[in-house]
Amino acid sequence: MRHVTPTVVVLGASGRLGRRLLPAFASAGFDAIAVARAAPGGPPGSSRSITADLTDPDERARLATTVATWTEGRDRVYIADVVLDRRGVEAMRRSVVAVTDTVLRLHDRLARRTASVGLVAASTTAVLAPDLYQTPYGLAKRGQVLAYARSGLGGGALLLPALNETGNAAHGGAGPWHVWSFECAADRLVPAALDSAFTIRVPDLTQQVRLGLPSRRTHGVGEVLRAHVRSLLTDRNSMHAHREAARGRLGVSPDRIRRRVDHHLAPAHLIRRFAERYHVHVVHEQGRRYPAT
């Protein structure tokens, strides 16, 4: 017997975004399977949960078998990737590689007998950043998005701005850059799963350009250089150190350059450059498509 209710497998379900995404999918009529490294009692909003360390190949294989069994007879199965390991650069890289392999493994397993398999990935505008302003996190997420785009999966990746508990963009609040709440991000991720062809979606973050660029840092070029050296040598495993070094490089760049290269603002120049360089389809919230069709 076929089941018409769609199922979503949420990877990273116990994280700050995952905990909001489960009820968002439930409200949209999805059955949810929550997957997390540690989820005692099962995260809220899920009908079933699986505890698995995705960096362990055996655990990934077990997960694929369990999900295939639990989704037997489902017409539509979606995978949501909201995994982020913040413990350090090396842990982050391992988790990105592991979850990418998990998604592709699940797709291959489910596509043999399920009419529709889709993906929604929580990514970041950092994938758009030019190399001079990049971080290990942005580079890892860029590689992941490109792997997903070339996999044959439907759905897409939403390039998110910074997230926190309350956000500022949803309320028109001021700040150096747009910040969304986790609830706002979860609500925007759900419809991104439904695209038939994999699409990278970029929200409209250009209002900040019209309001004026974030204030320049008060420290000088010497301090920026020291932060850059620290991120390469003494603090190379610190995600915070790499982020601060990249922001410092932005802070000493002339405004006319910042308007074109600051990924926090998602300017059209960066979006077009990314789409053309990597031959992927990108849709901007303002209605533009890249490459232009």
C-alpha cells in the first residue's frame, strides 16, 4: 500500500535549527524522522528518532538501512540537512563530509523504490565569498552545495544569513548585517524542499546596502594582519578566529569593494559570479535567476 503523506528525514535534529525545523515540517503535513548524534527521548515534532554519529561509516550504513525500512511504501521522501558541528575547524570539516556522504547514500538507497526523493540543505551566504574573504567553513559549505547540486537530487539549498534566537531582519531591526531567528529560517527552509530540480536560493539581503554599510572596524591594518596570521598558525582550528580574520579583511576594504564582495549582503555581483563559475542554478528572492534564462 502506498502512503501519500510525505516523510522528511531531518539530519541534525537536536541542534538549534533542527529543533525548530521538525515542528515546521509537521505543520506542513510531513511525517518526520529525527536523526541526531544525541537525542534522548526524541526531539519534539518527530514521530520517530534515530541516534547516529554520522562521522562513523558504519553508523551511516545503519542509518540508510533504517530509513529505507521506515519509509517503505512512501511516495515522497525528503532529506533535510541542518547539521553543523561548531567544535572546531577539523570537526566541522569532518561533519560536512560525513553528512554529504549520508545524504547521497540515502538518495541512492531511496531512489530505487521511491517516486520522489528531495533535499533541503541549510547552507550559508558564505559560499558566495571570494577567496580573499573566505573561511574554512565557507569553503566546506561551498563544496557541499556543489556536490548536492550535481547529485541529481531535487529540492535545493537555502543560503542563510547569520542566525540567533530572536533575529533582526524579520522585524526590520538595525544591525551590522541581517540576522534571522531560527524559527524564521525553519519556516523558509520547508518550501525549498519542493523544487523539482536542485536550486540554490538566496534571500534578499540587499536592504543593508541601501541603508549603508556596516561601520568600519576601529582597528588598523596591522591588527587585521595579526588576526589573519593567528587564524593560519596559532588558532587555525578556531572557527571564531577565521571568521574574525575574514571580517577584519572586509573591514579595511574600501566601501566600493565591500558592496561587491561582502557575502553578508548577498550582492548580485557575487551571486552571478558564483552561478557562472560553478555552472549551478541560483534564484534570488527578488525574482532574478542566475545564469539568466
